[in-house]
Amino acid sequence: MIPKKNNFAYIDAANLHKGVASLGWVLDYKRFRVWLLEKYEVRTAYLFIGLIPKYKELYKRLQEWGFTLVFKEVVYDDDGKPKGNCDADLVLQATRDTYENRFDNAIIITSDGDYSGLVKFLQERHKLLGILSPRNKEKCSILLKRTGARIAYINDQRSHLEPTQKEKAPDGDGTL
């Protein structure tokens, strides 16, 4: 399918990964990219993600599947957990693309209320297609809900977006 629209997706990778995981499943990113193209006519899917060298093979696959990766240098907290806060980078890219009129409509993929200002900005310019929340309705930020934007929940598409049993081969998830 060749999209008629030139829609862009702005994806908070950590929020997407953690949100889906909190619901007890794993997202098949290759299927997800195809679904974004077919369902929302997303030609460009920005994935804002912390850069951790040991995940270079994952980054390579994500790019092969059609994501445009935007890396953020990570810092480590006192417990050694990586933190790559991409919020400002995502907002800046979406704002820049809006002013440069690079897309027809944008879809924001997050459950984080920190993006409510961006959502309102896109609404005012009639550029928001909607929000895709990786969390369930109860866990999606009230700040996003208060914008009045259309919110769809990725969990509702779980049967289409998680790996099939055939793809979940033994050791396929890295466990013994």
C-alpha cells in the first residue's frame, strides 16, 4: 500500500516499550511499522531513543524496518539504570516539522502528559491525527485526555502487533 497522505509519527521509544511491557506483552516493531503505514498512512516514523552501544543490532533492525531513529545520549542514575530523556527532542522535531510544513498530520505515540503542550500546538494548527497510547485507558495521562484529542490504545491491537508463536522460537527472547 502506498499512502496517499504524508503523515509522520513521533514515538517516545521508552514510553512505548515500558507501556506495552506493563500490559504483559512484547511489541513486534516490524509489524508495528507496517501497521502505522497501513492504518495511519505514516511515511516517516521517528523513534526517539536513548543511545546505548550494546543495542546497536537492535537499532540496525529498527532502521531496516523503516523507523527513523533519533538518538539521545543516556546518563546513568545511582542504580546504574540508563536515562535518555527524549521529550524535548521529540517536541522540537515535531515543532520544526510543523513550521516547515513537512507533513500532513502527526500522530504522537506516548502516554506521557509532558506532551500535552505539543498536542495542543498541533491541534491549533489542525495537524494532529491523534495519540496512540501504549498504556491502557486508566494509565494514560489525564493531561493528554484533557486535550480532547482522539486517543487510541495500542493494547487494543495486541493480536496484530505481538509476535506470533512461530516467531517466539525457543531462546528467541534471549532467555534459556
